[in-house]
Amino acid sequence: MFGAAFFFVPTVIFMGLIAPLWLLLHYLSKGRAEKGLSAADRQELEAALTLVDTLEDRIETLESILDADHHDWRRQDASANRRGGHNA
């Protein structure tokens, strides 16, 4: 008799409280994942991509200036990195 109650009580608690809550939270999270990005998230992503494009343009401009002024800056930077040094 004690053995049956030992398994029966935790099973009732699990099936009555934990399992329904678990299923509810599981399917709520699935529904959110299927929605995709919200309008605010999409707008924030677009702003971030615009910023990335701007920064890429700036880097290309700086590299072209360095190429024009210091022809071997890429080689100097690569050799300093191999030696473990840092050009500041």
C-alpha cells in the first residue's frame, strides 16, 4: 500500500500541475518563434544594417587613404601581428 502511494502522489502532482504548465509554456514559445520578427525588431535590424554599410564605406575610405599615403601599411601591420607587436 505504501509503495502505491509513493508513486501515486507524485504522479498526480506532475500530471495535474507540472505537465499542463509545461505544455502551455512550450506551445506559447513555439507560437512566438513562428511569428518571426516584429515590426520594431525588423526596423532595428534595418538600422543596424544601414550602420554596417556606413562603417564599411568608412573603412574602405580609410584604407584607400592609407594606400595612397603609406604604400606598405598592410605589410607592416601583418609583420607586427606575426611578431606579436601592436602598432598604435
